[in-house]
Amino acid sequence: MLRAAAAPTLALAGLDLPVLASGALVVETIFAWPGMGRVATESVLAEDYPVALASCLVAAIAVVLGRLASEALGRALDPRLRGDAP
């Protein structure tokens, strides 16, 4: 049962990576901690478009890499997804 539930669980876990980044953005802004979240927030408020676009690009790359990693782990754990069987 755990093997069958691993692929969907990993698919959702791979999409949690951007959620962690957005949580960092909120926490860094509220507590005034230095970090990428605070830089992104200040760049949007200061209309610094290149930095704001770079922070969006980093978030998009995190989504893609998280999804690719979860798919690769799902294929490794679930033999039905490998495509080896006829």
C-alpha cells in the first residue's frame, strides 16, 4: 500500500518547494530578516524590475526542479511508471 501511495505523495511534495520559498518571503518581511524574500519584496516596492523578475525566475526554476525531482523519485519507486513492463 505504501508503494502505491508513494508516487502521488512525492508529486505533491515536489510542488511544496515554492510554498516554502513564499513562506520565507512572508517571514523575512514581517521579522525584517535579511534574505531573498526580503530582497524580492523590497524590489517590488521600489519598482526595481530586474531584481523582481529575477526573483520570479528563481521561483519558477524551483517549481520546475521540484516537479522534475518528484517525477524522478516517483518513477524510481513505482514500477508501473517505469515503462519496463509490456
